Amino acid sequence: MKISDAVVGAGFVAAGALIFTGTLGYPTLEAGHPGPSLFPRILGSLMAVFGGLLSLQGLRARDVTDEVAWLRLHKNPAFINALVVLAGVLAYIFLVEHLGFLIMGALVIFTLMWRLQVRPLKAAVVAIVFNALVHFLFAKVLRVPLPLGILWW
Amino acid sequence: MIENIQAALVMLTSWKLLLTITLCSIFGLFVGAVPGLTATMAAALLVPFTFFMDPLPALVSIVTMSAMAIFAGDIPAALVRIPGTPSSAAYTDDSYELTKQGKAELVLGVDVICSAIGGLMGAVILMTAAPLLAEVALTFTSFEYFWLAALGLSATVMIASISPLKAGLALLVGLLFSTVGVDITLGYPRFTFGITELLNGVDFIPAMIGLFGVSEILRNMASAHLKYPITAVKAENIFRGVAETLWKYKANMARSGLLGTFIGVLPGAGADIAAWIAYAVSRRFSKEPEKFGKGSIESIVDAGTANNSCLAGDWVPALVFGIPGDSITAIVIGVLYMKGLRPGPMIFQEQPQLVYAVYVSFIIANILMVPFGYLAIKVSSTMLRVPRNILMSAILMFCIVGSFAINNSLFDVGIMLAMGILGYFFEANGIPVAPIVLGMVLGPIVEQNFMVSMIKTRWDLTQFFTRPTAAILAVLAILTWLAPVYPILFRRFARSASPA
């Protein structure tokens, strides 16, 4: 995901500006001294300045390196693998309370391993055994209340 | 002092702690030896476990784990030309060239002994420097702490990166994360977007796990199913010839041990930077600089000593001022806060046993490194054959459960994911991730001390410069800020001085 410094810098300028404007409604201390807004405003301004400099540096060095082949992204295996990780964690967040850790955890690991070319049977066995171990360690030994979901254990 | 060390020894030799030390050693050696898993990632993954421990074993486990991991990073550097952790990157080519010349055993032997000696040197310096600095630090007020934190922030940007601009941006991102939540002056909620979970701020632990764990998994996704060609090493007698080599380069070891520890003490510069600088210094003063990069055992002695001595140095500012020396000690500071302990000079008086336990565990870890390291080298080819596609999937699960375990909150798992994406994107664009963490730790220190000072003096800025210690720190900080200007000034000066 290497994109041009000029673009990254511009992104930081925008972020800095957004942060600054976000603090405009903050209350002030007595006698009008800045309070909660002071630190974020300084940081936001610095971010915009640094981002601008980075953009300038990128333009001057003619850094147009855009290693992301945007149009062929859907065929890039590394990108799809990364998406599987993201989707897996998101699915975990939204479903674990309904299905429980034992099911959801094993599903996430299995999907990822399967995507990373582990043979399905091996992936299934490893996923179930490993997930049960994690469950035992965290839920039973460390007493973390992992969501039970539809299971009782 | 002696009785404190004895007390620490007694505590550390309880069977529970010995078991902790052994397990953390194995964990550290494994993480270090497997490319793609870093010591920082391991520390972040340890945190959920330390959450359930007392402060003492928690600190001991991080010390042991990190020392072992930084050594073990040398193993794949020599065997497959991939550094196990970034700290071994400086001398990876030299290690591998020597392996190709059939000297793998010597390289690994030198690696383990230099790591142990470097670590011990760092530990001794930590034991002498930290209490002295703590005495000084007792006189500090909010003004001095403000400058100290500012100095720490600047050092992070100036030393720790190829591009100060990018490091600066990363630092600002971290500082901004630290402003999320209820503010210190008025209790006004900042950047919370109406989300209750954000009122207490972005939790440090899931953020760390995301930045160092999940981003690393995402990066490994491209190569997770690949296997490396492993050079078979018998490692029958890795200690043969090591003594002569080290005796020949004893001055190098002393120099690099000191240099490494010093770099460790500087905020923000960790073991990887120590190795690179020691490597450069070694080449500069070497009688055979032409060998560097082509199999110089001298470079391995220097950089291998420096990166392990740096680890102990990193604890000096962390314990004395609460300012992290590197990303691992940033995690340590997070752990201490989690335990309700404030790192700083008071900890030397209130919790001396904790401080001494850190000293003693550094010494134990570095002595244990020799036998444990020997065994790790023995089984190294097995460790390198662990299928990484299964490993990465398993680590993802640990990241998820670990982030959840701190507050039992799925929101934190979301924080972890967001930070993972951020960390991945930053790294891909040459923006270092470590300054984000330092920013998150130092942000509240800078802001709170500034605000307290301002309100205390009714917005009299001169106080920041008129107190003697504050003035010295201020000058140092301002000199650091001006660092990018020096080369330009120097060039001007050189031009005007040279006859036209």
C-alpha cells in the first residue's frame, strides 16, 4: 500500500485541518485562556504543517511511486488475504456475542488458515483444538468472561 | 544496596517466578527466532497475561522475554539471511556471508556470548545510573517534567528515523490519540463522537496490540505460505573459537556496550538503532572496513553487543522519569500504570524491591541466555520450519482475545483492528509506528504538566525558562528542535570560510 508522499502529506494536511476545526466549539478557561482546545489545536496545526512539508518533499522528489495497482487490486492475493483478516475480525466483533467464542474463534482461524493454503482438514483440526486451548487458558485459567453465545461451556 | 539485591534474589528464586522466567525465555527465543515476529509484538501480546500477574512477575517476564528475543533474532539472520527482529538487521548480511563460508557455528557462538555480555554491561550501567538520576529527578516539578517529555518527543523524531518529518507525523498521531477522552482542565470530552467507551481515552493496550501485532500479521499475509531454504547447521560446538575472537575484539565489545546503553537511555531509540549505529562506528574504526557487508565477524561483535546492552539502557528513562526509552519500555510504562504504579523517582523509594527485581532479572536473563541460547540454536531449524500460515492465524486469535481481556470489551477489539490497519498503512509508506506509541504515553505527561504549570503560575510563561534545571532542559530541547537546520548552517559556514 505504498502511495505517493505527496498524497500522504495532503492527507495529513486535511486531517490536521479537521482536528483544528473540531476544537472550535470547545469551552475556554476563565479570563479566556485556552483550556481543552489548546493541545489539540497545536497538534492539529503542526500536523498540517508537517503534512504540507511532506507533500512538498514528495512533489520535489517527483515521488509519484504508486505501488498500488488500483485496477488489479482485486487480483492481488496479499490484498485479499489482508481483507480476509479484516473481515474475520469484524465478523468476530459483531457475531461473537451471538455465537460464542468457541464457534466464532474457530471459524475465524479456520477461514484465515484455509485462505493461506493450509489443507481444509488440517485447518479444521488445528482451528478447533487451538481455539479450545485459548478458551481454556483465558476463560478458565485467567477467568476472562469470553462470550458464551449459544454454547453452555 | 546489597541487601536489596539479596532480597530480590530471594524473591526471584521462588519456583513460580523461576517457571515464569523459563516460560518467558522460551517464548522470547521462539518469537525472536521466527522472522516476522518482533520483540515489541511479543511484549504487546504478553501484556494481557501480565494483567493477571502481580507487578513484579509482570516486569520480570517482559525483561526476560525481550532479552531472549533480541538475541534469538540473530539466529535466522545467520541461517536464512532474514533478521528475526529488526535489531539484527544491521549485521544480517555479514552473518549470512560467514555462514556461506562455513563459519555458521562461530557466528552463532559469537552472537550468543556477545548478547549475554552486552546485556550484562547494560544491566550494570542501569543499576548505577538509574538511582543517581532518580535523586536528581526528585527535585523536578511540572516545569522540568514538561521539558523532559518535550525532549523525549524531540529525541524520538530526530534520532529514531530516516525521515524526521514522517517520524514527526507519527508522533503527532500518537499525541492526538492521547487527547481523546475527558480533558484534564475542565473535564470536557474531546474527540469522543458521543461514544461512551472513548470517554476514558483510547486504551493503550489494544492500540499496542493492533499497531505491533495485527499490522505485522497484515504485512506477513503476502508471504505467509512461503517456506525459506534453510542452511543446515550442525551446531555441534558453537563455542569453539569464540573466546579468541572475543578477546581480539574486547575493546570493540566495551565500546559497543557503552554506546548501546547510551542509545538506550535516549528516549525513543531502541535496540535496532543501537545496532545500526554500533555497526557504523565499528566500520569507521575498523582495521578491515572493506570486509563489512561481506562477512565481518567484527561487525557482529559490535552490533550484537550493542543491541542487547541497549535493552537495559531503555529502562533508565522509563523507571526514573516515566519516559520510555523504546517501544518495549513504552509498553512497560503502560503495564505499570495499569497496575496503579507511576514510574518516576518515587518508585525508587516506594517500591525499591520492584526496581531491584528489574536489575536482577536482567542479570539472570543474560546469564541464562548462554545455555538457553545454545538449546535454541540446536532446535533452530525446527523453529524456522513452523508453518507460518498456521502461526499467523493463531497469533491473530491471541491479538483478539488479548485486546478483549483488558476491559472485557469488544470495542477494544475494534480499536485493535483500526490500529492494525493504521500501522500497516504507515509502515508501507515509510512512516515508523513506534513514535505513535511514544506519543500516546508522553502526550498526557506533556499536556498535564504544561497545563498544571500554566494554571499554577497564572499563565506566566517565563517560569518555564527561569528555573535552573528547567532552563537547561529547555536549551537542550530547543537545540534538538533546531537539528534539521544545522547541516544548512554548516554548509553556509563552510562556503563563506572557503576562499572564493
